[in-house]
Amino acid sequence: MAEKPASELIQIDLNPPKTDWRDPSINFESRRGTWSYPALAKNLTYLGFPNPREWSPAEDDWKLPPNWKETILEGIRERLLKYRSFHLFMDICVRCGACADKCHFFIGSGDPKNMPVLRAELLRSIYRREFTRTGKILKQLAGGRELTEEVLKEWYYYFFQCTECRRCSVYCPYGIDTADITMMARELMNLVGLNINWVMEPVANCERTGNHLGIQPHTFKDNVEFLLEELEDVTGVHIEPQINRKGAEVLFIIPSADYFADPGTFTFVGYLMLFEYLGLDYTLSAYASEGGNFGLFTSHDTIKRLNYKIYHEAKRLGVKWILGGECGHMWRVMHQYMDTMNGPADFLEMPTSPFTGTVFSNAASTKMVHICEFTSDLLRNNKLKLDKSRNDKFRVTFHDSCNPSRAMGLLEEPRYVLRSVCNNFFEMPENTIREHTFCCAGGAGLGNDENMEMRLRGGLPRGNAVKWARDKYGVNLLTCICAIDRATLPPLCDYWAPGVQVSGVHELVANALLMEGENERTTDLRGEPLAGFEAAEEEEASDA
Amino acid sequence: MGGMVSLVAVAALAAVALLAVEVGDLRFVVGVVVPGVAFAVFLGGILYRVVRWARAPVPFRIPTTIGQEKTLPWIRSANLDNPSGAFGVWGRMALEVLFFRSLFRNHKVEVVADREKVNYVDSKYLWAAAMAFHWSMLIIILRHFRFFIEPVPRWVLAIQSVDGFLQVGVPVFYVTSIVFLAALLYLLARRFFDPKVRYISLPSDYLALYLLLAVGITGFLMRHVEKVDISQVKAAVAGWTSLQPVVPTGVGIMYFLHVFMVSALLVYLPFSKLLHMPGVFLSPTRNLANNNRARRHVNPWNPPIVGHTYAQWEEEFRDKLVAAGYSLDKE
């Protein structure tokens, strides 16, 4: 994309035109930069999904199956009977407009069909026309629309322009959850082969290799070993990789981006340093090598299919309980879906911290604990020796990721950890944090490069809040507990709040952690000089 | 456009009632048959819709969590916005239904382009208007019980005297009558003048407001302009409740219009967005506890899906696993 400067992109009018919204036509060609490429045939074929083919949204012919309309209508009928949420959300919206300016994509684009109420109406108008008596009789007057190919194309554009962040649901007087509606719309589109590659390739990879990135077991091991060697160079501490080890007490599940790309890798070694410090009896798995679950952005059946391997592997390895790393949508699945779909996990034991004796009774059934719960409990019980000043070069703020905030409520633990391991912590404005938090605009499979303009637009509210914290408090580090965030927030910050870096929470924990037998530390995990050591590092660099 | 169609529809309804009574002399039909049928449709329709919703299972426990969840004992949890048990859920639902808790969070977003700034401005107008409208409607409905119950219960008299505390006019003006109409007018004005709300509004959104306004206005005119004989109204209503209907005599046209508009509203309700009234109680993002990890939620149709098993994975990557020195389950 030819990048527009921020001052130009922010010229947004949030007042919709006076025209009728019911015209579905979209010119995909002229809107490049705001939509995602379709799924490659090989991925659909591998997964056994319908209608694998080569096609492009920019062309007229989308190569839909001949019976596409019946398939979609039958799909709606089936889901109305299976999901009370869907049926209810189709019926009870009063179009009060409370949600209208709560969506980051609307705020950043001014496109009125990004108002959550209207995004839902795209589907609701079909529901009214085909499934309600008033709609069948009164048609347009009852707010109904005919299901046409143009409508389907409009769905593709707008339901792959929702990150399922649930922010609108917070403000809705009936709790109507656009994420739920988007999930249904995507399920329906999947029935006729309308899906995006940034979702389906990770799904296909995950099914086959165990992780979204398609990393095979030998490479998994190489990556882990390589990262631990790099860590040893910085800290002088040797950590033996723990992979597929039967009989370990804890199975540690992480998003694959953590052992694949910066800055997630620093969070990854951060976790492992903490475990080494503690002497935790844990193992990683090369098979269950993905905590994330792009099934969430595909269909409920796909969530279950990909999530299957977590309990399956826990049982095979004979662990007692499961610990999960920093990842947003992964935790929506682990918290709200896993136990229902693939439980009960009656072969596991009540998660108990071996170091503090704390029983995590809030995870009594799933047997899976969030790393921030685990670490904040350690800190509360003074189990970690820390040098907070090692994080003094950072002026830190915290981005609440959508799912831990609005599908779980994990708000205090990461803050407790951050306040415990660094001296300079500041909050962003109240309307942009905790349950009000704004999405990175790259979740739900939209974090691809071809969609960059829309990501930057949707990233405006978050980016603007970061800029505010940067200008007011001198914040230079945006921390988060989500792997997608760690991938999508850096370009967002570069654009809207230049000079702010992105990291995970456990990277800062490891920076501050006083390991036995470590070198005298002059750099952080990234190999960048600590506060007060800048000159020494420069000398060393010039010596070399 | 949508506003016009609905206005015409409501005007047409009023005209039908007017003609039926004044020209056709169908007082029995408008005064007895129509409300009777309307009430039956209302009850049957609501029941049908609620049963249909209730028959659809809730496969997943998907509350929208707002505030801290219950985890470690030393971390304070937001038990009313992120409830961990039944007690909290009841509290959350009560706040939602009685005080429109979620709407209270509303704010308005402004993008100030030349300063590159996104602003959040507190905005409680919608909440205030919604509260004013719904609460005054509830009080008005309760006030109407003086027609339904004989002798008039003390709580109805108490509501009446508080509502009429201004002691202005004969008969006394009730505060809720004014608030009800004013709130409706505000909600209607939003649909016309707020560009976002205008854009999303359907004909049915205006229709609901016009119907309610018609009910309110006819009621107001009947009481304060036509000064209807209350005892006659009471006799007519007693006819309904005792199932020995009588054609009301000694009441003016406003009575019939009022009854007809209420009937139209009752009939419309089960087929419209006004279903949010029973619907709000069933919303799975609000009425479930966020105790997912502590207590298993069962999906009655949980499909028998098995993913790629470890054994299949090991077989597929056998050579690479061996080369990388993994120990295998099946040597």
C-alpha cells in the first residue's frame, strides 16, 4: 500500500451520509488495502472445507457453488436452532445507536457499515426477510433485504473487517455481541467457500503441524534451542529445553509466534527464565505447539478440532495441570470454550503452585492457569528476587488485549506484575483501557499486510491513546499479553505513536529477575543497554 | 423516508378507529373485540417467541466480562459486572433491567483531525431518556391498575398521589405523563437529527415511537381535554376483566382511539424489536456467570469432533522426529 501520512488518514467524518444503507455494492478494486486475500485452495482442500478454488474479490465472478443461496439459508436456519445467542441477537436489537461509535474500525474509517449495529444489520436484514413473518410480508418496509451475491460480497468485506473484540457488547443494553454475530456470519460464508487466507492457512498449518506457523517438530526444537542459546549469551545462564517430556508436572502452552518472531521471542525466553529460576517441573510440546486457535475466526467446529490437542497431549504426557502463556484469543478459547468442547479434564489435578501452595480454584474444572495469575501469586508471596531498576529505561504502559478483558476479566494480574517489576508504570486514558480497551485492529485473522490501511485506521483509537501516554508521561514501551498484539502493535505504534516499542509482560519480569549464576547484566534481554550502561555498551561496540 | 411511512401507518390506524366509531358505530368492535383479540395475540405472541428462544440451547457460556474476574483471593473482583456466581448474575441483571447499566457507560467519540486527537466525551442523554421513558411507562401502567382492581389497592393510590404531587389542574396532571411524552419526543428527535441514528433507523424504529406517542397523546387528551368520565371507563374495563363485556357508554372518541392504539401496540409487540422486553432476560452475554474455568458448561449438542491425534502427528513426522532426537510413543 502507498502509505498515507497519519495527518491525512485521520481526516475522518463520523457523520454518515443521508443515503440508504441497503445498497450492498462494494468496489473491491478501489478499496485495496482494506480487505484480506481469500483462502488458497490447498488450505481448504487439506481441511476438507467446501469450494476450494482460485478466486479474487476484485473480480466479478466469485465462483460460488450453484446452490449457494440455499446453503446459506439452510445454514442460518440450523444456527437459529442451535444458538440462543444468535436467535436472540437477530430479534432484539432496537437500533439505539449506543454501539455506533464504539468500534475502532468505525472510529478510524468513518465507514457507517462499521458501526456494530449496522454490521449486524447486514445479516439481520436477511434474517428478517427470510425467517420472520413481518419480513416475508412487508419485505423492505420491515427492514428486510433479498439475499443476493452482492449481499454476500458485502458480508465478506465487513465480517472480515470485524476483529471480534466485543467492545460494542460492553455498551449494548442487551449485551448483543457482534463477535458472536461475526462468528456466525463467517461460519455461513465458510459453507460456500468464502474465507481469508490469513485465517485458513494458520488453521491448516495448525491441524497438520500443531501450530499456526507450520513449524515442524525438528524446527520447533531448533528454535527453542537457538533462543535459549541467545539468552545464555546475554545472561550467562544455561537453560535446558524441555520438550515432550512425559511425567512433567505442568504442560506449558504458548502461542507459536512467541518462539518464532521478535518481540514475542523475548517474552518466550522470559517465561523459561522464570521457570528455570523457580525450578518448575514443566514441559513444552512440539505437538501441542500452539495455544492460539484460529478456529475461533472460522467456525465453532474448527475451534474444537484445533483445541483437541491440548487435553489430548496433557493426557499423553501425564501432566498434572496446564499453564498458559500470554495470548489473547487463545485465552478466550481456553476460558470460554475448551472445557465445554473437549473436557471434562478429569484426568488432571487441581492446579496448585508448587512454590506458594496456592490452589487455583478458579481453574478447578479446566485445570488451566494463566501465566499472569501464576506470576502475580509468586510476587505476592515474595518468591522472586528482583532488580526493578533493570527496567528503568522503560516508561511502561499496558494495553489490555480484547479477549482477556472482555471474555475473561484478567485485568489486575498483569498490572500487579508490571508494577512489581518496573518503577515507571502509567495508564492510558480511562476510556481506552480495561473493559473499554481498544483492539490492535489486527485480531481475528486481519493482521495481514494486504489489509494494512484498515489495520492502521482501526488502530487509530489505540494508537492515539499510546501517543497521549507518550506525550504526557514519556511512555516508550507498550506492554501486552497477546501474541497478535506483539505482531500488530509495532507497525501501529510506528504509525500513530512513533518511538514506542512493544513487549510482553514476562519479558520485563525476566529483565528484572536476579538469576543465580548470571553475568553482571549490562543489557536487557534484547541486548540493548540498561539505564546507566549506555556508554559502556557503546565503548564495547567501538572496541569490537 | 422510514419516518414518513410509519407516520402514515399510525395515522391510518387512527383514521380506521375514528371511522369505525364515528361512522360505522362499531363501538363494540373497537371497545371490546379489538382489545380482546389484541391482548390474546400479545400473550400468545410473546409466549411463542420466548419459547422459541428458550428452546434454542446455550451451547457456550459467553458472558461479556466487564471488570476484574474472580481469581486470587487478594485481588478484588467486580462481582456485579463480572459475576462469578448466581448472586452476582442476579445483581448484574437487576442493574441492567432496572437501571440500564450498560447504557450508562455510554460516551461519544470525536475525532479532532487537525489536532490528531480522539476524544471521549461523557454522554448520558440516551441513558437518561431511556430511563425516563421506561420508568414513566411502568408507573403509568401501574397507575392504570385502578381500572383493573376494585377496590383500588393502596399501592396504586400511593403511586397516584406521588405522581400527581404537583397538584396542578383538574384532574391533576401526572408528572409521568409529561415525562413519558417528552422522553419519546427526544428519542424520536434523535432518529431525525443525529446523523448516525438516522442512518441506522428502519421504518419499524419510527413505528414503535409513533405508536407509543399515539397511545400517550390519546390518553392525555382523554384525561385532560375530553375529561372522560372515569366511572364509565371503569365499568368498561370491569367488563373485560369479568369476561362480561359491555359497550362503553358516555365516553368520547379519545377513549376509543386510546384503546385502539394500545391494542395496535400489543399486537405489534411480539413481531417487533419491542421483544427486547422479554429478550433482555435471556441474553447469554449478560445472564451467565463468568465461572467458566471453575465449573464446566455442557453443550447439549457437542459434536463428536476429534482433531489430528498425537499418533497421526508422530507418524507423519516420524523421520524428522527421529532425526531431531525426540523419543517416540511408537518406536
